[in-house]
Amino acid sequence: MNWNNSFAISSVVIRELLRRKDFYVLFILTVLITGLAGSINFFNNPQIVNWLKELSLTLIWLSSLVIAITTTARQLPAERESRTIFPLLAKPITRAEVVVGKFIGCWQACGAALVVFYVFFGIMISAKGGSLSWETLFLAMLLHWSLLGIVISMSLLGSLLFTSVSANVTICFIIVSGILFAGLYLGKVADQQPEPVQTILLALYYVIPQLGFFYEPRAFIIHGGSLQWSYSLLAMLYALAYSAAFLTASWLAFRRKALN
Amino acid sequence: MSTNEAVISLDHLKVEFKSKELGQETKIAVNDLSLKVNGGQVFGFLGPNGAGKTTTMNVLLGFVNPTGGSASIFNVDVRQPIARQRIGYLPELTYYYKFLTAEELLRFYAKIFRIPKSETEKRIDTILKLVELEHARKRQIKTYSKGMQQRAGLAQALINDPDLLILDEPTSGLDPLGRMKVRDIIRRLKDEGKTVFFSSHELGEVETVCDRIAILHQGELKVEGSVDELMKQYQTNLEAIFLKVVGYKEAA
């Protein structure tokens, strides 16, 4: 594995994202909506800041998922469609390095976008006089970024399995939303089911990446409290393991894929 | 580069494509192809559409694994990525990363070859001058004409100062001026001692720039030799030889 090659590819992915309008449009929309919502004052209600936090974080989560999935889903299909994959693979580079490079590029780009979003969030909440632990915000951002690692690697695998970019994007959104909001409750649902459904649901509960581990901590930002470093580090390792598994599967799929 | 050293070596190469559809036969794209291309030559790889030229090139570049036989470049098995360290490749009808400028594209490929930064900048200057894209080096590729894109393609194929260039129909779709420019570049590369292996349907062009040619038909090698020898042997021009070899009756 030549990391130099993967980083060369990642630099192209980042440059592409910087030169496309997606990120800028999403950021401006988030700023406009939260800015507008922040300007409303309901009878001097102190809870308005919490509501603003909730709204703003939801927009940030939504925007980050849109950026991560749509950017990743088109990477390998675009290489094949525009035939840039041919001069690329004619260089001393392996398909594994291409897959890893695409992952790193999308992940770095999403990380940079998250920094912009979270800094904006922190400044806006502070300006509104809301309480905010910058340490918790930082950890929540790291968890968010870790989750995007799983989503990006999953989307990369999808781009090799599904025939069209739009199908991959739709399927990824459905899977991610499903796991995000229902994944952690799957165990409880399984308990109430007869066999063999119970076993199937339990197996699913343990096999799928539990994205809720990364989403739920945002409650600390909204309602206060501190996020533990130990929890965050464990969750990051968990994300790393799933990302590595999806990347390995992507490499196996790409290795066998005909280029034409 | 010694002219006796085999740069490309194909030994009883066979490539089959299995159809995924039921009842469809396996297609033999290349059958028992043995060929040697020596250093410093411009070698024309000819054949009608579907003859197996691009498949052979795809094997040489490691895109397709041979079903039988072997292929090597500089005595290294083509399946090893390192075999591609000393080659430059220009595919047919390729669109490069449109959001990059020509110099960014070349920097990207230079990074893969681990060319030091100072050397990269020198090479970019030289190559962009060679392919006459100096004036447009800071413009995004999406603003280039077709001819300019093809020359950007040639530039990326040259960034590692390759000893072997594999060009798949390098003048395809270009206007006469564009073709002439690409031909001039191939000649200059030959003068620098590079080996050029290229496919083309432009037989006049092949006759002008190639030292040796091979004609492939239905996956099999039909003719191989120097252009002069073949023209003496058949007492006619390359186009007539080609038509005869591929079985076009009116030419016979």
C-alpha cells in the first residue's frame, strides 16, 4: 500500500469539492435558515437558544450527510464514465490505493466542511448568549466526523454495487436514516418478536453499524453536560473498524470490476 | 535505449471474454498473439474495429488479465504495478478531470510517480511547451477544445519521461492541424529514443511515422514487419496491404 498515491488522489477529490457549488450552497442555506430562526424572539423565552441549537444541528447533520453521500457516490462512477480511470490505472497505482484515496479525500473534505459548520454554530450560539462547552462541541464534531467515515465507506461500496449514482444515493440515504433513527431500538423490538424474527433482528442489531452512538451525544450540546473522552475514543475506534470493513469490501468489489 | 532490447513482449497471448448471458458463446478477443517490440521503434498496431488492438493494450496496461500466455513490459509481468513505472499511456477519447488546470493535472500524475517537486515543475514547463499548451496551462480543462484535451492527454502520458508510450488512436477525432501536431510530437519522441506503440486507423499516418507494424484481424496476428519491407513484399502501399490482409476482396 503506497499512501503517497492515495493522498495524491485525495487531493484531487478535495479540489473537486472546492470547485463545485454543493458545499457553498448548503453552507449558505444553513446560515440563512439558522440566522433567520435566530433573529426571531418569542416573548424573550430563554429556551429559544436550545431550539436554535436543535434546528442548527439538524441542518448541519443533514447538510453533512448530503455532502458525504453525494460526493462519494459519484467518485468511482465518474472515473469510469469519463474514462479518467484508464490513464490513472496506467500509472504505478493499485486499485486498493484508488479506493483508499477516494475515501480519504471525501473524508477530509467532509471534515473541513464540518469545521466550518461547527465554528459557525459555536459563534452563533455564543452570540445569542447560549451556554456552550467548546470541549463537548469539539468531541461531538469528532464523533460526527467518525460517523461520516462509515457513511463514506458505505457509499463507496454502494457505488461499486449499484448501477446508477442516483440509486446508490437513495439507498444510502434510506439505510443511514433507518440506522440513525431506529438502529439502537432494534434490540428492544427484537425482544418482542417470535422466533426466528427475533434472532434475525438481533443479528441485524449487532451487525449494522450503530450510527446512533454518534448522533445521540448531540443532546449534550443542546441540553448541557459533558461528553466523555473515553466514550468518544471508543466510538471512534468502532467507526474505524466499520469503515475499514466497508473499504475492504469496496476493494474486493473494485478488484473484480471490469473497467469498460 | 538499445534497439535490440524487447520493450514489449507478448507470448502466445490469449484473452477470452465470457458472456454473462445464457446461451452466449465465449468471445475470443485475442488468440495466440506473440509479438516483440524493440526499443527506440515506432510500432503501429493495426486492425479493423474489434480486431483485438485495445484488448491487447488493456492487457499491457494491466486492465485485463490474460486467459492464457504472458505479457511483459521491460521484462516485468504486466500484472505488477511496477511494470507501469516506465510507460506513458494515452487512451482513445478520454476526458481528464475537467475541474483541474493542465498544470494541476500534471502535478497530480507526477505525484503518483514520486517525482520531486522541483523536477515536476521543470517537466511541466517542458512538456506543456512540447504539446503547445503553455498559454492555457492555468485554464481548467473543461474550457479546452478537443485537440487541446488530446494534447493534455499526451502531456500526462509524458510526465514520467517514459521509455515506452502506448497510444490508443492518438489522432482519433482531431482535425488535420491537430493530427499534424500529434504526428510531430510522435516524431520528436522517436528522435529522443522513446519507443512508441500505437494503434491507428489512419494508415497514411502510420506509413509516415512507423518503423514496424503488426496487423491484427479477429484477434490473430496476420502480418508483422517493417513498413518498407512489407511495401516491397506486397508491391503496394500500406492501405492496400491492410485491406488484403483483412480479406477485403476488391483490393485483392
